[in-house]
Amino acid sequence: MKTFKGRVIAKGNFTGEAAVSHQGFNTLASFQKSALMKKKKVIVSDQNNKDLYGVDITNKILCLPITIGSTTGGLVIQTVCDMGINPAAFLFSEEIDSLAASGIVLAKVWQNSPIICIDKLGIEFLDTVKTGDKLEIKEDGAVTIL
Amino acid sequence: MIDYKMELTQEQIDILEGKKGDTLRKMMETLVLFGDIFGAKRMVPVTHKEGHLVTSFGIPLLRPLFKTMEEINKEGLKAEGGFTCDPAPLDYENVKCNLLEKVVFNKILYGKQEEYTEQMLKAGLVDKDSFSCTCYLEECGNRPKKGDILSWAESSAVVFANSVLGARCNRNSGMLDLFGSIIGYVPEFGLLLDENRRATWIVEVKTSKVPEAQILGSAIGMKVMEEVPYIKGLDRFIGSELDHENEAYLKDMGAASASNGAVGLFHVENLTPEAKESGENLISPNAKKYIIDDTELDRVYKSYPNMWKKKDANPEITFIGCPHLTYYQLKSWCENIVKSLKDRSKNKVNGQVILTSAPKVKAKFIKENEFLYKEAYDYGVRLSSICPLMYTNNPLVHGKAILTNSNKLRTYSMARYFKDDEILELITK
């Protein structure tokens, strides 16, 4: 068991499975296909993402450095939250980027979404956590790899 | 009222307390919470009043977007300086679709297009010809000046405005672009501040010839992600004074760096305004270094996957112009295609060939180049102001062999990227 501590952007308690992207997570490219086709889960459709292409991330804990790509990113996060097919949590190793931050804030203010978000967990977190690991998130920003 | 950290004026506090309505309250709350995450100390006035929105598409699934627009319209809220918007998703006149594809576009994908356009017009959309990702081109008229504070989204427009025009804008998300334009303030952080406009990467271009803009941008984006690169060695190929040619180059390079990474600002030594003004003083101590030579460009190019179902299919549709072509790019593509076909004694291009540019650029081109336009048209070239990415969202076109010279379109679709000269060969051979 190893615990990491980050900054809370949107608080909550959750235990679930990790889906890890070691590279920048392209929000539009990743959610686009599943969201447009009104799927009941999100299968990552970003051809450039070697870690998560084809992986189901619905209700998972998405571990990533930052998000990248189109400035529709925030609205896309808000929309998948509205559809209820979002990852349960976003855990950033670095400081959250402006697009992901927009999405989390939009989802909170306009959708009242329970989405959890923690950033600044550090590079060691991303080096340690693996897709499929069970994680426990506490509302004080502690993340434990169980 | 929410807890917030930044200093607000009484007027801003009043909005946050809901004294000017619930919609404005939520908009202000969004901007303040957003700014607080990044340690913004205050909200600053948007000095270039004309906004630019990234969300041009009436996808019914985007319920939060339409609901918010509905609230904005209901309360009579409007962007003071108006706004332009990204390209429209449909153009049946110039981009051929079969009946089934049209059904998917009209009923499923963009079923709310007309309704959404009306909502935008009420909220301040300049006019129905204001749909382009290149709002900053002179023909389009939404061109900020150096030092202006913007409330824009659209990654390629933001990176251009910051880097080539010297304006100041964060990589805002859709929705926040409109909120800032209506409220007239944006949180002050990130690329609005001098200290964050300094380069943390030095990119040394050591290629033997001018690099393909879209591959250079892609390489830079994938390497530096959201950091600021200072690019050396590019001015020897594209010059040290901004003109229509190198502005078009930087438009394409920037778009690739913003979509393949998250670049919001780059400096090109001896060329872009802040690099000309401050030179290497813009480079942070301990900046990392990335050398791009012919081998590196080739490595990046070869890393792009071929997503076509039939890997060696003949081109069915070619999209040239993502971001939209400038007037001179549009003219040059038409001339080159016509010349290549004539040289080969061919009378048609291969497949559908769509050149995309802003409605106002397209109109100017047709007006000033009547003969060339007609010639290109007769050879099968179509001019459109569509967003190619929005077209490729249709699952029924996923099986089609789509070519593009855009690294952005490649990233968000199954289209295959080819260099400009390869595309010309493929569509005219």
C-alpha cells in the first residue's frame, strides 16, 4: 500500500479501478466516439494514446499528467458528466491544465456532478500506479494504491 | 455564495451574489472558481471585445450547452463586442453526402444546428458568415492587437493570437469563452501574465530544408505538451518579418502543436513579436532542449498510424484546410491542382477534393479569381467553409479513405495525414 497526497480540486471519497495514461490525455479524441454514438460507456478512441486506446474508462479513476488537445475539452467533460458515463475521478500527477479545470468546474457549477478531481500528486504517483490497480481516494486529497 | 480566494470588485461580488440574475451568477462562479484553481489574484477586463467560440455544432447530445444558451437568451444576455465562431459542420452543396449520411447528420449528429445558430445570433454571433477557425484573418475581421486580453477558445486561434499577434489569452474551454465575453472579465493567470509567457523549452530546428509546418508543430506539441517553446533556426527558412506566407505557416504549425500537444504560445526567434522584442531574454533558466533534424521529423511522420480499413485504398475524400486556408493558400492550392492536372492531361481530380476556408475568404477568392475558380471547379475541386472534423464525426464515413494535410484532423478522425506535395500527387495522378 502506498499513499500519495495532492491538491483537492473537487472533493469526494471513492474506491475503484485505475486507468492510467502516461502521456497527455486528449479529451476530445478520447471521448469523442463513445459520446457521439451515445454509448453507455466510454472506450478511449484516441489513436495517439498508447496506454488507453480501446480501454473502458467509465466510472474508473483516470490517472494522467494533464489533458491536451481541443479547447472543446471542458465542455466534453461537462457533457460526459451530464450523460453519466464519465470517469469517477481525475487524478493529475501535475498541476491541472486549463481545459480539464474548466470541465470540472462546469460539471460542478452547472451539473452538480459528483466528479472527483485531485491534482499535483507528483510524478512518482504516475510512475507507480498501473491500469487495473485498486485505488482509494479520500476527500482530503489522499490517494492510496491498495 | 461560494468561497473564493481572488480579490473582486463590488460589481463582480454583486454578480456572484446573484444580484444580476442566476445565469450571470453561475457564469461568474464558473470563472472565479476556474481562476482560483490557478491562483488568479483578480479578474481583468477583456480588452479585445470580440469573442471567439469553439462550439459551432448543434449536437443534441451537448445538452449542457443548449440549456446554458437557453438561459442566456432568456435573460437577454449578450456579448458586448459580439463573437465569431468555429466552422459550421455541414455543407451539402460542396461536400457530397448520400441519403443515409444526411439522415445521420441531420437527425443524430447536428439535429440542433439551426436552433443553436439562432441561439448564438441572439447571444451576439456577428453574422451567419462568421463561422471559421481563422477568425483572426484580415478578411474575417476579428484580429486582436498586441497586448489585448481575449476571451476566446479554439486551440488553433488561441495559439495564433498569443504567438503571432502577441495578444493574451488562456486556452479557455468552450463555454468559458462565451462567459468571459458576456461578463467582460477573465481571471488573470497563465498566459495573461509576463512570467508565464517565458519559454521553458528551446527547440532547435536543424533540418536541411523548410520543415512541413504540420509535422514540425506536431513534433513540438508532442514534446513540450503545454509548455512554451522558443523556436530557433526557423527564421532562416521563413524569414524575419511577418507576412501572409509565414503567418499561414505559423497558423498550421501552431494548430498542430495545440492539437497534438497543448501549446498555447510559442515564440519564433527573430520573427514573432515578443521574440523580436526580447530575444533570448524570453527563455527561462534551465529551459529544456529539443533538437529537430530531418531524422526526427521523419520519425514523427512515420509514427502516425494508418487508420483506414483498407490500408492502400484510393482516396475518396481529401480535406485541405484545417485550420481554414488563408486567401493565398487557397489560391495556391487551386493553381497547383489545376497545373498538375494539366501537366498530366487529366480532366478530374481523384475523389472529392474539398478546400476549406472562411466564408469571407472564400467569397473574396471567388470574386477576385473568377477564371481560376471556375477552372478548379470544373476539375472537381470544391470550396467549402465546413469543419472537416465535424464531417468525419459521422460514423458512416469512418470506412472512407479520407486524406488530409492537417495533423489536427488526423488526430480527431480516421483521416490519413500526408505532406502537401504527396497530397497533390495523390489527388492529381
